[in-house]
Amino acid sequence: MRIIHLSPHCDEVGNGVVNVAVDLAITQREAGHSVGLVSQGGSMVKMLEDRGVEHFCASMTLRHPAAMFAGFRSLSGVLSEFEPDIVHAHMVPGAVFARLLRRRFRFRLITTVHNAPQPQAVLMGLGDRVIVVSAANLKSMAQRGLSRHKLRLVKNGPLDSPRRPHSAGAIDRTVLRRPAIVSVARLFSQKGIGDLIESFAVIAEAFPDACLYFVGAGPEREKFEKKASETGVAHRIHFVGFVKDPRCYLRQADIFVLASHSDPFPLVIPEAREAGCAIVATDVDGIREGLEEGRAGLLVPPSNPAALAKELHRLLSDAGELAAWRERARTNLEWLRMGRVVTETLAIYKEALAS
């Protein structure tokens, strides 16, 4: 099978959409398929090419007419050269351009909805098959008018990602102060960063050795640093910045927290489970599914710092409870591995080609 993935870029900056596209491209190539990836470029181009995936540089956007035309022409040239059986679009501009070119080049168009709440996500319905990454997203897209016969569920499974070496290695000789509460997320409000800062401030006095570590970059870092400075425990709240491989932080964490207000199916939840973190996360979208309805981690209501603080206090107060939740996180990880994702995705390709 000849497969082209369309991704906004291939920079290693913690973008889940990009990471899924790169993971699929490499693992499908390893499975014996001819695979290319079209993006505006980035730091993972060399890794893709070293693993046998062809990279084609094109910037796809719907914002400016001249840029739209240039991107459309570039994609048309790639399709003419590569002659794919499947084009798999991971973002809206790619889906729109590919749909316009589909009849000319006679491929099947697969799209993946990585973020169903975004208004433009309905345009991913242009695909012959539309993959969603959580049951919550499937329900959402069906309610927004996408034909149910097109929708296919493939939950994210980043474990064994080709982007990650088997050994996470050291973290530049940095050792986290314990007990360590770690969150890996982009620094913006939708991820509930402010809620977690408030929760930590509530429990900080009861646990004077505890520290909070935010691993990730984002547009609202200054805002959250200011909020932390107002808690009185700012010296125990650390903004680490973006880390290429956060597993080394996860392996040192006592508790992993993801306080998102919404989240389709974050890749970091399986990674935190594999690392053996006790997990506290919000009961939203794909987070609930990644934690198996609460069997693998504690679920709290979103935008509720008091409820989050209560669960953090409970785990830090009881070593046995903490150990039990660490063990529950590690249990039943096979379904979160890339092998399952690739198998299910290839099955969808074959179904589309046979239709």
C-alpha cells in the first residue's frame, strides 16, 4: 500500500496531532508499506527519512489566498509523484485540499479528528472514512452531523512510539524533590494549569516537602508564573519548560496530574500509566477512556480545584493508597501500544479501498 500523511509540521514540540502522524508514518513503513509525509518541515524530518519515510515540504493553509494556492499546487505535485492509494489528513487544510484532488488522483481519503470541539473539525467529514480518537469524540462528531457510517474509532496508543528510544535516560542530572507532583501539558488555560496551582496551594502546608513540576511550554506561561508567585509557595512550583522526552520526569513523579477542561485523548495519559505514576485527572472526554473509566486513575470534575486538592491530599497522606494507584496505572497497558493503533488504522484503509 502507498500511503501519504498530511501533517501541519513535524517539529518535536509536544504537539499530539504531529506526534500521531509521525508515529503512524514510521510504523506503517516498518510494516512494509511505502509511506510519505507532507508538512512544512521541522526537527523530525531526519528521523522520518532515516526510517524510510519520504518527506515532502509543503505548507497547507486556508488563511491567505496566495498561500492556499501555493499549498494546493505543492500537494498536487506530491500526489502526482507519489501516486498514493491512501491520503491520511491530520488537519483541516490537508483534508480540504486532498478532497479537491481526490477524483483526479483516485486515492481514498482518510481523516483523523484529533480535536473534536474545534468548530472547523466538521470539515474532516470530507474524508471517505473519518477516524476519531475517543468514544466521546465519536459521539460529538455524530451529533454535529457527520455520517455515522463514515466514523471509525481508533483510540490513541503511543506506547512503543518510534519517536521514543527504549531507554528514557537521565534528565541532565536533575533530581526531583519528593514527593513530586508532575503535570505534562501545554501552558494554557484549557489544560487546567491554574486549577492545579490553586489545588497545590491548598495542600502545600500539610506536605511541606512536596513540589509541583509543570513540564511543557505554552503561550500563558507568564500568566501562570504570576499566579504561582501569589500562592506563598512559589519556590516549590517549578516551570520546567518543554522537554523532548518527559518520561524521565514521569518516572520520578509520585503523582501525575492532568487537569484539562477538555481533552480528546491525551498521549501523556498512557505514558504516565507506563511510568507507574498514581494519576489524578479530570473526568472529561478521552481522559476518562485513557484511565479506563477510573480503574487506572482517580477522576475529578473539571474546573474544580477543591476536588483535585482533596484527592492529592488523600494520596499524599496514605502511602498504601498511593502504591495501590501506582499499580493500577501499570495494569492492562497492551491496548495502549502503537501496534494496536497501526493494525486498526490499516484495516480502515483496506475497508475504504474495497468500498
